[in-house]
Amino acid sequence: MKRLMIEQPSRLAVSRRQLLQTAAGLAGASMLPAGLMPRAFAEDRPAVGTFPAGASGSSVFIGITVPRTGTYALQGEDELKGYELAVEHINSGNDLIKQISPKTTKGVLGKEVKFGVADSAAKPNEAVQAEQRFITENKAILMTGSTSSAVAVALNKLAQREKVLYVTGISGSNDTTGKDCVRYGFRQCFYGQTAAAAIGPIIVKTFGKNKKAAYLTPDYTYGHTVTKSMTDYLATAGWTTATDQVAPLGAPDYSSYLLNIANSGADVLLNVNWGHDAVLSTQQAKQFGIFDKMKLVVPYQTPFLAREAGGDLMSGVYAATDFWWTLEDKYPLAKMFVAAFEKKYGYKPEWGANNAYMQFALWAEAVEHAGSFFPPDVIKSYEEGRKVQSTVGEVYFRKEDHQLVRPVIIVKGKAPKDMKNKEDYYDVVEIVPGEGLMQKPDAFGCSLGAYT
């Protein structure tokens, strides 16, 4: 691995002529535009966060926190696989990474990427403590993880305080790039607002206007903002809320909430729960006979929901998601990703793994374009709004709130008899372009804060 080495001759051997030549070279370099400066001078930046210590050697370190226990553990493990594959591809200069980050050869700016993993258990305090250790002990140049938006918001705050970049794992709350946005945080995945704007028209077209909706909402920032986005959209078509049942994260029994939903007179149940909570509540809703009297919609899809809850439960159910593997038929980079993931892990990737992979690939692209690990330079690289190729087509980050502008994928569950293979759970019914789905940059109260 090549590193820039500046050899300094012995003081006694330096002639007056050499000194004059060196001085002239320094003066000439100072006249160059920043983008044309030699790397030795371009890296001459003040200390910010873990920079320059975290980028001074032949490798850089990323701290990863995902839930490996608790209600979101299955999704956390899938997410982790996406991160691992991305690091492997970055370090080897894989063709897929080069399609997304053309300047990447092997590693990022020629430095090997290393990482550490901690179990957040979807708890903000545990995630923050783990990332703080990675910053202190490993000089982490980047943080990632979260499968809970509460964790994402907490890590946003840590990133801004410590001046270490954070790329969100999975987070569906509007607040992550809304009122809790930070200069040092970036999000790739879709979220409550874009989910509602994408799936809302399909719900109204399918079920009609002036219907009554029941919501099953997890009691934290993700649940509340997704439910609000859905109610706001459906209200434009005359829909009303029959009941909004708010349950704690990791509830073992949804009986009391489902009884109220069953008696609400609703036409449609929108289950906003996620992870194992989504699986359990959907299975229990069936036991209560709820689907005999109302339809099910999943406005923010849980990876593996069909597999875990049973394909028959998701048959005919509309859901919004970030990625589905059959997009390989439309997008060449999706085909490359699905093939690489399945070869390594033995199953088709769902959207958590794809999201994690793309976060690292987009970070590599931003750093390579900046030509530096200096955090403000990398942030400004993201903020240029360059169009970048991805597994769902061309995407870019919005500079005002650091949210990726990307499509939302609408899927519909297939009946088991119609599945072509054991992982053929959904048909992609629509790919909704991202720009028209997003709120105005200041609508959710985003104020990014300082670079340094």
C-alpha cells in the first residue's frame, strides 16, 4: 500500500541553493487552487475530531454499532453483513464499488479500511458508549450503525459533539434529517415522509377515499413520525383515524392494542411496527381475526417480515421499502450487488444489507472526491450534490439536510403458490422517484450546525 513519504535530508547536507529551491516550491504550492495542491499540503489541516491521528497510518477505522440482541437483532445482523461486504469490496477495489466510487482503487485514498463491531441492542446509551470507545481507543474516522431511529438520533448528537462523521444505518424517523439533523450526519435510506408520499397514492387508489384507518405505532421517534406522515397524507383523501394504538418497543403481547383495533371499525390497519415487533403483532392480529374485517398495509417495511410472519400473511399486502432483490432485472448495479451478497452469505439480500452497503460505498466516494479525510472537506464533498450511481439508479445528497434523494420501492406480497422460489416474496409494483417525495429542506426543522 502506497503512502506519501517526504524524506528530509540531513541539516548539514542542505545547501543554500536547496533551501532557495524549497522555499520557491512552497511559495508556488501556496499559489495553487486547493484542488490542485499536492497531497502533502492538502492534508495540512487543523485537528478536528479524530483527524489527523485517525488517518495518519496505512489504515482507517470505522466503528459499527448494530443490534445483535433484542427485538431488532435479525435486522441488525443483516445490516452488518452489508457493511462487511462493502469493506471487503472497498479494500479489494471490487468492480461494484468502482461503479459507485470511480476513484477507489484499493482502500479509501489508498488506506485499508478496518472496523470494529458492538452490540447496541437498539439502545441509544449502549450505542453511544460503544462509539465513544471506538473514537477514544481506535481513533475512528467514521461511525455507523443504528436500526432504531432513537439510536440514530443519539449518534447524530455524538457525531456533532465529537466532530466525527456518522452515516446512519437504518432509520425511518423524519427527525433524523429533520429537527435532529447535524452537519456530521448523513442518511441514505428512505424515511416516514417519503414512505407516506410514495405508498399513499397506491393506498387511496386501491382502497378508495374517505376510509378509516387504524394504526399500530411503536412508541418512539420512528413510530410517531411515520404515523404522522401517513395520517397527514391520507387526510388529503378524506381518510380519518379510527384509532392509533401506541405500544412500547419490544412488547411481548399486543392483545390489548389489537382488541381496540378490532373494535375500531377501521377499514385498513397500518402496522408501523418494525423488526420482531412487526412479526409478532402481525401474527397476533391474524389470531384476533382482524384481517377478516380489515386490510393490512405496511408503510415502512421490515426486512424478513414475509419470511418470519409467513408468506400467506403478506399475500396482497402493499409495503414501502428501500430495495428488493428483483430490482436486479432493472438496475445493473443491483444485479452485481445481489450476486456478490448471495455468493458470500447464501441468501438474497434484503434492504437492510443493501442500505448498509450503499452507506459505505457513498462515503468512500465522498472521501475520494474530497481527496482527504479532513471532516469538513468530506462533508462539503457530500454537500456538492453530485449525481452518483447506486443500486437503485442515480442518487445524490441534499446539502440542506444531508438526506439522500433516492427512489422508494413499493412492493406487493405474493401468495405462496405464486412464488417462483423460496425468496420470491414480493412483486415490485412501482419505483417512485425520490425528488417529488421529499418535504422542503426546512419543513422538519433541520439546522445542521457548524463544520468545526
